[in-house]
Amino acid sequence: MKNVFKVSLLAAAVAFTVGCEDKPEPVAQEKVQEEVVEKVAFENDAEKAAYAIGASFSTQIKAGVAKQAEFGLETLDTEAIIAGVTDSLRGNSKLTEEEVVATVNAYGKQVQAAAETKMKEEGEKMAAQAALFLTENAKAEGVTVTDSGLQYSVMTAAEGPKPQAEDTVTVHYVGTLVDGTEFDSSISRGEPAKFPLNRVIPGWTEGVQLMSVGEKYKFVIPAELAYGEQGAGSIPPGATLIFEVELLDLEAPKAAVSPE
């Protein structure tokens, strides 16, 4: 168990190092790093790798400590962390293996509880903001509210065919949160999106069926018609979403060909 624990830490450090390779560093930081490399000479590549693993592991720990502070927990003593690492690596730990596991597990539960409390508070705050936003937006000129709670307004009107839920549509869109944060955009990617209309969030399935080809709508989609309390990627749990959607084309499903 002790060996497995140490290997896991080593693997985490290596994984963190690899994950950081593609992240551009500020120019000033690069210059500082270059100066350090010039002043420090390692005996061999293995020693340099060992040092790098330690440095990356330190970065990981600092990030974790900072995150726990955000949850309202008491900031961990950095010197105690360093002592724990060095003592353990030297085989002189002040805690038995069982005590280490029990203490880490207990603290993990404390962190989890604090994180859940923080998430609940943020969720309640977001829900209140979303409810206020939906109430105010529903009063805006040109906004229609459907029975499901979907809100929409016509930005560009056109005459043309309307899609059915089973159709495949081609659209350009921009998606934002109520605070204006953009989380997705086909325009930014430089190409429209194409997908079956019945395989997206309910707010899209319902809303796009209201549109004619060539039209552009603005949709305000409550969380229950979007990603609900789970969220998705950069979309937080309980988020109300705003989409500007332009319907470019539609394609009806191909009829099945019966064998002769």
C-alpha cells in the first residue's frame, strides 16, 4: 500500500507536468525560468526530471490549497506539507500508514462537505438571479413565452419552411450565460453546426421548430429546458442560457427503402 501511494503521487506529478506542456507562459515568466536554468546545473537528466517532478507536485499542492481556501476551510500550513513530504520520502514519517490514510480520508470528507455547501450556496444564488432575469426578460418588447417556459424573440424574420423535430438542421449560433459569458459559438469556430433537432436540449428542439429557414431568433432557455441541475462543461448547474440562432437550412430524414 505504501509503495502504491508513493507511485500514485509520482504519477500525478508526472501527469500534471505533461498537462502543463501546452500552456503558454507569460514572456516575463519565461525569462525568469531561463535565468534559473542558466544558474542551476544538474548532474544528469534523471536528477533534472526528479527536480521537475517535485516542482510540479508543489504547484499541484498550491493549487489545491488555494481551492480549499475558496471553500472557507482553514489554509493548510505549507511548512507542515513540506515536512510531511520530506519525512515520508526519507522513511521518517511521524504518522503510521494507517494514520496517514485515516487523516487524509477525514480531511477529504471535510473538503467535500465544504465544496457541497459552497456549490449549494452558489446554486441558490444563480437560481435567484435566473428567476429575476426570466421575469424581467418576459416583460421585454417582442418576447413570447411558451407553455414550457421557453422565451423567444424574432431578430430577423423570413418566409420559408419550418423544421420538424426529426429533421436535421444547419444553424449558426452564439450561446451565453445571463451574465454575458460566452460558452459556445459556431461563428467563433468559423463553420455552422448541423445536427438532428431531436437530439439536442429540449429548449432547442422546441424553439427551432418555430423558425423558418433564413430567420434569426433569440432564445432564453430556463435550466429545466437546458442542462438542468447537472450543468455541462463550462455551463454551471442550474444555468439559464441565452442563444442567438440563425436557421440556415433543414433536411428531412430520408425515407427507408423497402427491399424488393
